[in-house]
Amino acid sequence: MDSLQSVLPKVLRKRGLYAHAQSAQVVHLAQRWLEQALPSFAAFVRVHTLSHATLTIACSHSIAAQECQQVAPMLREFLAPLS
């Protein structure tokens, strides 16, 4: 019997949704990582999209943007195995 972990990617690819689902997973994981890495700025940082290997992060405060730039290399390392 196949597990859900092996069947789901096949079904998503068949329906043409695999890339979209993978992007959504990366966005979700990046948001969670940033909330843990920058807990005091969690309300000011939102991960929006992953498109063409570019992760878009919106910051509603300039200090939050600076802090995001500081942790960006660590976030990139965290997300590297997913790509």
C-alpha cells in the first residue's frame, strides 16, 4: 500500500498543482521560521510568495526589514533542502 507521502506528489503533478503546492509549503515554512527567529518582529513580517526561486517578504516596519536582511542567509540555508 502506498503512503500519502508518496501518492500526494503524483496526484499533484498529474493535476498540474505540484509547483504551486511546493511554493505554498516554502512560504509557510519561511513564515514559521521567521516568526521563531524574529519573535519581536513577527507582527511586522509577512512572507508573500515564492516565484522563480525568489521569496518575497513584506515588512511593515523598516527595523523589521533590517532584521530580516540580517537573518536572510540563515533562512536561505534552512530552505535549501526544499528546492
